[in-house]
Amino acid sequence: MSGYALPQQFHHPELQLVRGEGVYVFDAEGNRYLDAASGVGASILGHAVPEIVEAIRAQAATLAFAYGGLVDNDQRQKLAAQLQEWAPPDMGETRILFCAGGAEANEGALKLAYQFHVERGHPTKRKVVGRWQSYHGNTIATLSMGGRTVARATHQPLLLDFPHIPPPYPYRHPGEDLARAELLAKVVSQEGPEHVAGFIAEPVVGTSMSAVVPDAAYYPRIRAICDDADLLFIADEVICGVGRTGLRFGIEHWQATPDIITLGKGLSAGYSPLAAIILAEHVWRAIAEGSGHSSFGNTFGGNPLSCATGSAVLDIIERDGLVARAGEVGGRLRSALETSLADVDSVGEVRGVGLLLGVELVADRASKAIFAPEQRVAERVVAAAERRGVLLLAGIPGLIDGVGGDHIELLPPYVIEEEHTEEIVEVLPAAILEVMDEVARAKR
Ligand SMILES: Cc1ncc(COP(=O)(O)O)c(C=O)c1O
């Protein structure tokens, strides 16, 4: 350990960054790294963007803080109006709540979904069905909804008894997406619909499955099942929202409208802690016409500094057409990766949409056999890429069954240029081959 701030891996030395500029970050020795992970999906516009820096400076000099539990502020209303404009039209006239992080937003979504049912006279509808290999945050309730085995393991006795269904996974279970959606109906029937408040999913899965994109029929079927059983469909767009997939919200790739959307990460482009909950009209109206009160409150939610940051981010995205750009650049990057990784035997699949991309690594392409988890292949590939100056994310272990499966996630900023995609396309195969070489040598 090198300092007083505790890293997540106590004994693992971490890259210490001191500066960022555009799509690059720099360590104390002046080494430059291409931030192809946007930190962790947050720095979507790159670092030190002058307009955002100026918006933050101006707001800090005007009104940095106002407590949302007592007073309103103009920046909170401005950002809410922008998000209402952004929200899928079928959600009706939305209302927005703000907080500081994705977990807080998802925990708020859970509380509001439950409250929605209570207000309508159904107080037993309290469980939220989640999916395995999903992540909604690191608090107890969000870990309970999430299906990331490694994250749940240490706190298992504290978790809530929420059910989970397997995720769609076309690479390993082709043609089964619809059957997997059907499992929601089964679980709800087994739990009793009178006990289930909602269903939560990352429309395009982030770091737990690296960019799995279900087929076109999946979410419409999920929507229909939610309607039949009076469940709210919560779309966790903390990673896939704010334009990353080439549409404003990941769920817009399907004909399915959520009741609640949560956002985080890219909403402030990483410049300030900021997250949001978007409530469809029928959801907030049920509460407004009932108790007219929400217990969702927190010190930093809707603070003017973060909201002004979020507004500046959305303004830049709109001005520069960055949602469409994420789709186009992402499509080109994906094709280039498919080509450059075609002859790398340990690449099972390149997948994803827009700038939410993933690479699944396998010990054998034909059988899709996985590497032994203790080989930590994905982690080593990411380390090898870092040595070559490109930052990527190692997918969370447990992709297949909670234990095994290696995958790499790419979440580049929306502003990457041709030269940056070329750098990624060159470095990733080299990093994979370096590790495969080590793995082969260790076998001999
Ligand atoms: C899909 C998804 N939801 C929620 C979260 C939690 O967000 P936060 O870390 O801001 O609490 C994350 C973070 O990685 C995420 O990827």
C-alpha cells in the first residue's frame, strides 16, 4: 500500500493519475495513456474540456450548493427540463430526481417502485426481479437486485431476498433470448405477482458481461410480462445511457418503454458526482395523487454545481451531434476490431453497440471453453494494454456462471478520432497475444 487512501485491492499497486487532456490521461512520470475506458464509462467527453470547466467555474462562483430538501434551484430545473426532453416520448411527461451516484439512483428507483404500489393499495408488492451477471451498484439493496456473484459473496447474509433470472447471452445460448425473457413470467408466478414490484435490467449489459445485446424480441416480451403482472420495468442506463450506444438511451434499440430510467456516470461526463432517476408520467402521478411525498432525499441531490455540469454536458452532446457520432465511430471500431482480432484464436466474440463494446476471450474457439479463473486472463490482458499505453476494463469474473469467463470491455469517450481507434485496434490484439504466449509457456 502506497498511501493513506485505501484502494479496492489493498495489495495491488494502482496506476496513479495526475492529469487528463482530451482522451488521454497522464501519470506522475508523464506517461500518457489513451483512456479507452472513459475511466469507467464516465469521462465520455474526455478531460479538461474548456466549456465544461468554465460552466463549473461560473456556477461555483454563483451558487455552488443549495439543499434540495428545502429549496429549489434554477440549475436543477434546467437539467430536469433537458432530461424530460431527452426521455423516450412514450414515458409521457416525466419527472426527474437527482442524486450523486448510480447506486443511489437504483436504490431510489427500487424505493419509488415500491412506493408506487403502496400508493395504489398494493403494499405486498415489494420484490424486484434482477438478472444474473448484472450490476446496479454496491449498496446492500442494489447488490441484492444485482447478479454479480463476486460482489454479492462477501455480504450475502445482508442481502434482500430478491429473485434473479439468467440474462440473454446470444454467444453461448443462441436463439434463447425469448425463452430467457419468459423466465421472468415464471419467476413472478412462483413468487406470486402480489409480491413483485418490478424488474430491473441494464438494457445493454456493462462490465459484468461486456456489451451483451439481446435480440429484438427480448425487451418487448419483458415489457409485456411486466404489464401482465403489474410490474414496473426499471432500465438501469448508468453505463448504456446518455448516448453511449448511438441512441440517447440503450433501451431505445428495442420497442419497449421503461417505467423508470436511471442515469449516472456520463451524465456529468465524470466532472462531478451526478445521477438521476427519470419517472414515467403514470409513476410520479400515482405518488402525486397519493401521499404527494417521496422519501428519496439526500444532501447532494440536485446541487446546482453538479446540475450545471450535467447541463453543459448535454449541451455539448447536442451541439456536436455526439449521440449519432458514438453510434458511427463505435460501429467502425467494432468492425476494425473484428478484423484485427479475426486471427487471434483466443477471441470468441467481439460484440456490442455504439461505443459500448466487449471482447470475450476463450481457451478454445470451437468449443468456447473458458480459461481457468485463477489464470486471471482478462486482468492480465488489460495490464498488458496498459503497458502499451491504452486503458481498458477487465470484465468482472463470473461471466458464465458467477465463477468463470474472461472478457474485456471497451468504453471509449464519444470524441475519439481515427488515430485513437487505430491505437486501440493495434494494442488490443498485441496485448492478448502477449498473455496467450505466457499462458502457453506456463503449460509447457
Ligand atoms: C450499470 C450500472 N449501474 C449502476 C452502477 C453503480 O453506479 P455508481 O458506481 O455510481 O454507484 C454502475 C457502476 O459501475 C453500473 O455500471
